[in-house]
Amino acid sequence: MRLSFPPLPTVLAGFVAVLVGYASSAAIIWQAADAAGANAHQIAGWLTMLGIAMGVSTLALTLWYRVPVLTAWSTPGAALLATSLPGTSLNEAVGVFIFASLLILLCGATGLFARLMRVIPPTLSAAMLAGVLLRFGLEAFTSLQGHFLLSSCMFLAWLLAKVFAPRYAVVAAMLVGLAVCLVGGEINANAVPVSLVIPEFTAPAFSFTSLLGIGVPFFLVTMASQNAPGVATLKASGYNIPVSPLMVVTAAIALLLAPFGVFSVCIAAITAAICQSGEAHPDKDKRWMAAAAAGVFYLIAGIFGGSISALLTALPLAWIHTLAGLALLGTIAGSLHQALSHERERDAAIVTFLVTASGVNLLGVSSAFWGLVAGGVSYTAFSLFKRA
């Protein structure tokens, strides 16, 4: 039997998808792990296992269905963790990962995915997400004060690429930022070795406040902002495959690997679109090869997760903050647009957004949860009043 290798553009599509995924969220994952109190070795282990988890899940689903199913971690979920985990132990953080994965697994196994997403108005979910991400957007520009050259060059690179090559805007900002850091002596290339890291097992711990205040919002953000768009992207590209098995497989892998730092495994949307487009392969039925290539690149990136972690540690925080903020600008804008799109629900959405963005912590429960509570109460009150 003759082996046929995928064409170069197909392989490059898989490579670009993984590159965009890491460029847009590796810095956010680093912040989330740091917020949980993970040390440098543990953070490297997180990045290692995340890459392996994405590689295995992408290859398994893509090869089984012969459809370009790309998986990803939840970037909005990582952003929520970065703002909510400070003050929470690493063991409790792992407990949150397990709890959220169990809820997603339950949704997939029982077919509750669509029905559960209708319980909370989409405007309030979007407002909560916008409130969580606001800090990242602000930090992209507050970094101008101490690192004007670095942050401004990254912003200009992002802006130019956004105009002429939107898909590569974050990659352009990342590369220009690295170049500025190298020229300015803010990074020592010799201090970033090619290294392999054995991930550490972290025993989970469960507390009511962390599961309620972090686990529930994390679950909602992951489902509404990552899995739902991922499934929609698949369908929009003409691939109609069962949704429940996708939820079950990704949640089961996340559940199994949660003690090693795999906080989520989801259906990708933005990066998946790269592998599902005509640029990946002119034949729609052969684009699965681009996703398979992405799965291989994920595995390679996971194996060298220690080097990625070392690079992030060697870079100035301004580079991380600017890159994370620029990568999330589109998500922030889309969330605000959705939150404010319905005039009758606008006031409740604003309440949700402001309470979440305030960072208030009541009874040990994070602001994301209280934002949903305040917004839900407002939504119900306004609905009853207007009906009356």
C-alpha cells in the first residue's frame, strides 16, 4: 500500500493553528498557573500535559471521524482562573478542574448541553465573560507606562496585521515583541534551554467556596465561550457530527489529566477554522489531514513544554500582559456586543459586567459568581416589573 503524505499547505495549516493557539493563550495559562501558586517546574508540567492532551484528543477525534476536529484549552476559562485563583491552593485549583470537567462530562453523557446553555441568558454569560477579561485588556495598555517601546511596537504590529492579515495579528505581535526584547537585552536566549519536564501529580482538594465561586463560572465560561463556538464552527464548515461524543471524550481526557494541570480540553473554534478552511485543502473531505497535522504539532509542543515555560519566565511581564490583552481584544469586543445587543436585558448585563469586573470577593466566593447572581436578580426583577 502506497503512503500518501498531506500537501505542504495542509501541514502548514496545522502548524499555524497550533502556533496561533499558543501565541494567543500560553501567556494566559502561565498567569493562571502562577495565580494558583504553581512553581516554575509545575507550570512547565502544565504546559507539557496540555500540549499532550490537545494532541491526543485532536488526533483521536479527527482520525475516528475523518473530520477536522481540533481541540483546545479554554482561553477565556484560563483568564477566569487567572483572576479567580489567587488565594486558592493548588490542590483546590485541581479540584475546580475536576469539578468543571465532571459537569461537562455530565452534559455530554445526558445530552443536556443545549438545554443547560438556555438556563442563563446569553447576554449575562457574555457580560460575565467581558468582566473577567477586562483586566487583561487594560493591562495590554497600562504596560505602556513602564515598557513603552515594547508594548507600542507590539500594538502597532498587531494593528497592521489586523488590517492586512487578521489571522496572524497575534502571531505578528508576539514575534515583534520577542524581537524588541532581544534587541533591548530583556531576554537571554541562552537561558531558554530545550528541556523535557515530567509533570507532577497534584492531589485534588475540594471546598464549597472554590467549587461554587470558581468552578461554576469556569464551567459556564468554558461551555458558552469555547465549546459552543467550537461546535458552531464545525457546523458552519459543513461538518455535522454528533456533539455529545465530542463533549464526553474531551471532558473525560480533561478529567483524567486534571491532577497534572490540564484544566480543560474543549472543541476549538478560531484555530479550528484554520484547518477547516479551503486554504487547508481544496477538498473538504481531506481537510481532516490539517487537523491531524495540528495534533502532531501539539504533541511536539507538549513534549517541549518546559522550554515554552522557560521562555515565558525569561520574558518581561509587560510582554506577557500585552500579548494576552491583544489576544483577547476580539473576545472582549464580541462579549460586550452580545451583552449589550438586547435593549431589554442591557441593564442586567451591565450589572453583571460591573460586579464581575469589580473583583469583589464575598464569603470567599469570586466576583464572577456574584456577577451572575446580581445580573440574574436584576434580569428577573426587570422582567417581572415590565410584565406587570
